[in-house]
Amino acid sequence: MRLKSGIWVAAYIRRCRVEGAEAMLRRRGAEEAGAVFIKVSRLDGTAEVFGPAPQTVFDEARPADRAFTACLKAQPVPEADAEAYLTRQIKFDPDVWIVEVEDRAGRNFLDTLVG
């Protein structure tokens, strides 16, 4: 069974802060199973965006894990491009969660990141 999105997001924000990066919830989505997007701002005008990986890449041995993938072909991108992508995702699915991490090194703190 997969963790509820709200619980996962709270734990992720705490992990980022423990690692020395500032993280904040920008948009609260559906508590049970809203898709989670992570924007990593490098504080230099660029950012990276990570979102849910396609279902085909999930490990059948660990189906409860959340897997993420880079959402934009070239990363990092200008902040405006990252924001435009997130705006499109909100229009497509209003139940999405958005967490923003501020880290000059661009660390994302995601355990399962796929191609």
C-alpha cells in the first residue's frame, strides 16, 4: 500500500530541511493520491522539475515506492520555463501537489529517480 500524498510530502519536506535545503509546500493537492511535483530552484534563475514516473517503470517487488523522473528534456531550465510547465500540469490535473526546494547545488533528495 502506498503512502498518502500528504504524508509523503510532509516527510519529504522534513528530509530536505534535515539535509540543509529549504523546502516549502507551494500547492496542496488531493490528500489520498494527488500527483507530486518537485521543483528544485538553484537560486540562480534556473530550476529543475521532477514528477511521477510512468507506471511502466515501477519495481514490481516494491510497488508502494514513489518513482520520479525529470519532467523537462534539458535541465536545469530558466525558472519561467519550470513555472510554465507546472501551470500546465495544474490545468491538466487540479489535484497535484507542488513542493519547491531551494538548493544552490540542485540536490533533489528523491530516492527513486528514473531516466
